[in-house]
Amino acid sequence: MSHIDRRRFLAAGGAAAAGAFALPLIAAATPGGRGSATARAAGSPTAGAAGDPTGTTLAEAATPTPGAGYRRLTAGPGWPLEVRTDLADAAPGRADRRTGIGSLVQLTDLHILDAQSPVRVPYVHPLIGSAYRPQETLTTQGLIALVNRINQLRGGPLTGRAFDAVVTTGDNTDNHERIELEWFLTALSGGTLTPDTGDPERYEGPQSTGSPLYWNPEAADPGLFADAGFPVIEGLLDAARRPLSSPGLTTPWYCVFGNHDDSVQGTAPSTELLTGLYTADFTLGIPGSEAQAREMQRALREDPAALPALAAKSTSPKWDITPDPRRAPFTPREFIAAHFDPAYTGPGPVGHGFAPDAAETGIGYYTFRIAEGVTGIAMDSTNRAGFVDGSLGRRQLDWIEQVLTAGSRRYYGPDGRPHTGGDTDELFLLFSHHTSDTMDMLVPDPEDPAESRHSGAELVDLLHRFPNVLGWVNGHTHDNRVIAHRGQTPEQSFWEINTASHIDYPQLARIIEVADNADGTVSLLCTLIEADAPYTADHTDLSPLGLASLYRELAFNDVNTDPDRIGDAGDRNVELLLAHPHR
């Protein structure tokens, strides 16, 4: 629940006369509960002899300063490593025996965002917090600081193994605009970008409207965010739009689709009318009532043709902006094709995982080699019908079963009986945007209406049949959450690792090290990392590093922030034990 209550929101609305509308502040719903807190052993916050925790949240983590209202952040104690024995026991001395056999970094929900886009509905943020965030002009600065952190670390803190891969698990862009995709690809591959659209001389987004619904960083006007203690920072909007340079990742990286990479604000398929609005010369005005706001949000998702008439009833009129053809939305095939652009190859691989013909076929799932004996399966859980939650098509689910069967000498059939599979014994990690409990949107995919759609629960049942599946890594919820999926036998169990976003606080990425403990068990060693930005920077520091620091601070103080996203101790820095399927 937001720190700002309904009464304060009504007061902010009064300050704008009829320019704001009264809405209850509702935190965005997140599915499911936290991971099981049972069967956990005491852990150690320090690395083994081969690793170094410096630069990770094992060593230190952002901590708010004491007090109420708007708060700064400072360096606080690191989060200890929690050993989770839900699925296998932890034998003493394993840290001295273990060998790192794979190491990767998961990025998720980066939401690189064109804050000046006309196809946004920031005025519904009291209903849906993600519709507007005070930090949203600084997503590129935040991502580049995260790239710097990954490059500095170079390897896992607990085994010392150099990173084999970086995997970004969807919602790489926020509104599937071509310019957002360009910024995302440049930040990860290296180069210079200018995080600005429309008029190059001035910012034209909601923070320039004077509405009390938004944080106006360069004015002390009353409003929702001003009442929460947000500061005045002169020159911020100009600084946020200056050109930036990214070194690009030094580790090969792979990309997975998310719903925001495929639909309008992650909720609606593109239509001819909506595509026209992307490049329009106006932005819709603020609705005059809660009912009208809900109706405009519904129209955006379900009936875009109704938007103009609804907009005409807005209490505040639409305002003119500079049209920009770079805001046009991309299709899934264009998203894939952009990853083959030589300008974005970076450390590779060419296509960043997508098959050479994927831009023609539209198939967004693939396998990739993480390390010798460790294979990644990248899934596409989006539904082209345009919904927040996802599902898998029948062909993709069958393909996953075929890949697992070919890489497993032994597996179990649907009847529970053991079967003989392929000639190799791989270890598998799966990657998707959606989680097991948000993969339940089973409506037909318009690209193939006859194909059946399948849920996360069905995928869980399939994965239980293959002992060499170690984990399923995903995002979407913007939460840290680790779930033990117990099978009929210890070897048929696996872990689901859900990581918080890099746009909402706590703004984290996750290192995952695969370690053979040489005692019949394998560990997934999961360590969260923050961007390489100071915890506290002077508000006059408008350098890229200062803005990256502000990005984190604003996210912490967002009136719609959800403090539970950080997760429990067993959802953050964790050692996840499993029976080794090959021992």
C-alpha cells in the first residue's frame, strides 16, 4: 500500500481544481506468496576461498536513513547468504569441496522507457502504480550503471567462476517503441545514446505539465509527490536527456521476450489507431473522474477507437507535443531482427540467442550453451493477443519436452515410470519472463488461433519429469521470490528463482552460480547485485553517475512503492541445494 493515503490524494486533487481526480491508492496486485521459509540452515555472508563478495549485496546493500517522509539512502550491512535445504540436505565442508560449473547474471524488467511518449496513461498511477514513476526519466542512466557493475565483478562471488553469460528475462522495453529498443540494445552492446524524444530543446512529458499528480522536479508546486517531501532539483529534466555513453557488457548476453516488449504498456495489442497515437502530436489530457480514468484505461486495452471521444471529456485538455517517428512500435519479428544488427553485436553471440531465421518465423524461444554440460532454455511466454500474464503454445511446450528428453539419459514419463532418453546428460536452467503462477492467460494467440495454450502449472508438471532440471529463472512480478518445487522424489525437484525489477525499488539483478559440491548435491548460489552508483549523491550532481544514484533514491521514495518487493531473507542471497542428478 502506498505511503500516501486517500485523503492526501484528494487534497492534491483539490490543489489542481478540476485537473486531478480522486482515486484510492491501490498497490498493484502481485500473485502468490513468498517462498517457503521452512528447512533453512544458517548461512555465512562471506565467500569461499575462490570468490570475493565485494560489489555484491553480500558485502553491503542500500539502506534508508532514519526518519519519516522522503528519505535518502546509505550503505548498510550486506544481506547474509541463507542456505535453503527444502530439497536436499547441506553437508558440512561443501564450500571447500565445491567446483563452479556455470556462472551467469540475470537482468530482468529493465523497462527502458520513453517518458515523453503520447501512448502512456500516467494519470492512472494511483490505480496502477507502474503507469507513472518519478524515476522514469532515468532508466538509461540506471541500466548503464548496472552494466558497469557487472563488468567490474566479472565472476561469481562464491565460486570465483567468470561469468559465462548474461540473460535478460523480458520487459527490456516499457512500451515496445523502436527508440526504447535502440536505447536498450546500445546500453548492453556499447555505444552512445540520447535518451530523448520529441523536441530536442525541451522535455514534453507529464513532469512538465504542472499537474499535482506528478513530481515536478524543478518547481515547488503542491501535489502528491511534493506533499511526500520530494525535492526540487533544478536542471534535472535537461540533464536526464543528455547523451550517454555505455561501455556495453563484456560477457555474452541473451535476450528473452516480456509482455512489455510485445504490447502497449504491457497490456494491449497494437492496433492501427494506437500505432497512430505513438507518433501523434498530442498527449491525452487528465480525466476528470475516477470512473473516466478507469474507462480510458479499459479503452486503451480493449477498444482504442473509443479513446478520442473519451479524451474530449477530460477535465484538462490534451496538450501538444512534438511528434517523433522513432516512437513507432516494433513487432516481435522486428524485435528479433534488431538483435542481429551488427551495431548491437557487442560481445555476442550474433542474434543474442535467437535463431538465424527467427525474424522470419517469429519463434522467440531457443537453447543456448551456458557452460560445458549446462544448457539454458529461453522460453517465450508472451501471448500475442496482448495481455499482462502469459502462457505457452502447444508447439513450444512440446519443443521443451523434446529438448529435455534429448539431453537426459534418464527421465520419467507422464505415468511416473522411468524412461531412457538421449546420449548426453545435461544440466538445464530455464528462463522466461512470466512465473509459474502468472502463466495462466490461455486465450488463443492471434498468430495461430487454433493452437492450444498451456499454463505454468503444466510446465511445472513437465519439469518434474526430468531430474536434470535445476531451476527456472524469471521476472515479471518485480519481486524477489524463491520457490521450492518438490517432486515425487528428491531428484525430480527444482527451484524457481524470481528476481525483482530494475525499475522499481530495490532495483536488483541476480548472479546465479552452479556448483558441484562433490557430495551428491549441487547448489545454485544466488547473489543479488545493485548498480554501480553511489547510495547517496548530492542533488546538484547531474552527472550520469549522480543521476543513476537518484534513480535508485526516487524509486525507494515513490508514493506507489511496495516495500515487500525486496523479499524475505530466503528470497535474496541464497544457496539452493538439490540432489545431483548424475551422482
